[in-house]
Amino acid sequence: MSNSPIQRVVMIQNEQGLHARPADRFVRLAQQFESKIEIVRGSDRIEAKSIMDLLLLGAAKGTQLTLVAEGADAQQAIDALTQLVEHGFLDEDDQSAAS
């Protein structure tokens, strides 16, 4: 197993950006993983499991963020969080209703 951090660049897709509801979903998902997870935006580097840090990031639609995870389940964390962002922070129930 490699201890190298796993990184992936994502772009905020939803119209309202990373406001309270999507930030809450992101943090709740991040907290399910043991790995240390951070979000990088420019020179800012924040803890992905902190709702306050995430809200203060002020990520609007089109903002590029780099997700960085390090730990035993880092790949799973990056994959799950990337999917959440790429689907506009919709959970499975929301996606079904939107279809």
C-alpha cells in the first residue's frame, strides 16, 4: 500500500455553488472515511471534514478544487467525493427524482 496522497481536480457543477446543503453533504460523506482529506483552492488548503472551513471557501459554480486524501481508504474517499461533486451534490434519491 502506498502512503502517497491521492489527488483529483473537480469543478463545482451546481448553480448555487458550495452553499450550506451541499457543504453538509460533502462533510458528512468525508467523515465516513478514515483518511485525512483536504481541499485545495489556490493558496487555501482546508480540512474537508469541517463544515465551517468548507463554507468559508466560498466555492461558486465553476470553481476548481483539488481533493487530496491520504490514508488507508484515500482512493475510496476521493472516488466518492468526486462523484458527489460531479453530480451537483445530489444523493441517489435526488438523482432519481430529477430523472
